[in-house]
Amino acid sequence: MGVIAIGSRITGTGSFLPETRLTNQMLEQMVDTSDEWIVQRTGIRERRVAVDMQAIDVALPAAQRALDDAGRKAEDIDLIIACTVTPDSFTPTLSCALQDRLGAAHAFAFDLSAACSGFVYATDVADSYLRCGKAKCVLVVCAEVLSHLIDYTDRTVCCLFGDGAGAAVYEWSDAEDGILGTYMRSDGKNGNALFAPAFAAENPLAMPREANTNHYLHMDGKTVFRFTARAVPDAIDGVLHRAGMDISQVDWIVPHQANMRILDMVIRRYGLPAEKVFSNLDRVGNTSSASVPICLDEMRRQGLLKDGQTAIFVGFGGGLTYGAVLIRL
């Protein structure tokens, strides 16, 4: 009797961070803030900024590195899913630009917009395509140039966000590993708590038409924090329930890197050793959809992820959206 395929597994990861570092000390020269204020409230000490770069410029090297890590060529890809809230254009999409730049002639491509939950949402979609047999190799790429959306005179926002990209290759697994469960949710009622307008509301027939100058990201921090404090444990508990497991069977929690207070809340709530909740927040900041795959690539290249270990990826943020993926590595 043959082995029954049970899940989708990660076969490669990649990431890219721009060279330019924006430290807290540099922000002190730009806005009314201090290194102490930022570190105490967020845990962030620096973040990267994509100077003279667009989303495709950070996405492409992350994608190429993930393919190299998986030992796959571009023509092996059946599907490309790209996640970003900072696209270079509404059309063509980032995924189609990647399909062209990579030379993935056999792949179809689409973008998925779920902000900071983008990677876990895209992972769930990739798993669905693999399970139903419509794809054998899926490339997920999350790329953000959030500096394009940031008002650097607004200290409630500018200290949080950074630029970067992360990618993962998913393939079907015939072994006892892969994705064991997923759990996705949304809270659109409070969506305006994290808001970035696409266009200004105006009369489309008015002449001359005025350009939208209010395109910056706006955040109601208290509402977002209350949402996150509820959403993160709901996602973790939900995916554990679906997989029929408990937290003691999990080796790693890899959360979206939003704020150190959220990571500390997870550690306290589940009684976990701090080293089981991975974080690069102090060096990278909040990179929205890219944060979890950037973490995964760091962990993989540092040798932290071992075969047979289990990990929960947790995403939460704009939309408002949240979700979790439980995977055996």
C-alpha cells in the first residue's frame, strides 16, 4: 500500500532587506520622539527603508532566493501568489511582474491583499491549490515598501514600519509533514482602524481633477491593539483545535512582527519560553505581509528549524484580518 500524501510543505525560503537602515536615533532628528520612547512601546530599534526602490525590486531577489533554496527553476512554478499593500501599480499586478521577471512561463499569477495577514492567507490558498491537484509547486512572495505610505512627521506610525520581502516555495508532501491546519478570520467592522486610501473622494467629472495628497497610512493604535489582543489567541487556539493538538506539541510560534507587547502577551498567555516565540522586530520593524516569511528565512538559514518540528505562523493586521497556519517541518 502506498504512502498517503497528507499536506503541503515548505521546500524553500528567501528574503530581502534594503541596505538603508533607519535607526531610532535618526528618527529623533525627524519627529518628536526618542529611542527610549520607541523601544519601550514597540521593541523596535531600527528598520530598513527601500530608497529609490519599488515593490518589484524587493520582491524579485526574495523570490529568486526561495527558488534557489528549494532547488527549483522558474519553469517549475505552477502558481505565483504575491501579497502587498504597496503595489507599484494596480495593473499589472506584482505577481504578474514577478512571473515575467522570473521567466516562470508555465505559471499563472494573482495578488492577494490581506495586509499583515497576507502570508498566512496566501499559505492557506497555496495549500488549497496543492491539495486539489491544480498545482504542484506554488511560490508565495510578500513584498512591502511601506515607507511609500508613511508620514514621517507622525510618530505613532513612522517608528513602526519598515520595508522588505519574504518568499516561500510550497510543494505537496508524501511524508508525515506539511500543513496540519489553517484558521482564517476577518473583522471588517473595525477595518478603518488601519486605513490607507487608494483615491481621494471627489467628483470624477470635475475639472481640473485634483491629485490625492492624503495617501498616508493612518492608524487608531488603541483599536488595533484591542483587536490584536483578541485575535492572536483566537487564531492560535483555532488552528490548534483544527489540528487536534495543544500548545505543548508546538516547537515554534512565528508571529507577525507588529509590536513586542503582542509577542510578550503570547509568551505570558501560553506560558512559553521566550525563545520559542521568534522575533527580529528590533532589527526589522513591522514589514506587514513580509514579516513572517522574513522570519522563516532567517530561522531556516540560522539552522533553527529542524525536520519534524512544528510551528504556528500567526498573521494579524489591516483589514482587519487575522489567521494562523500550523505546519510540521
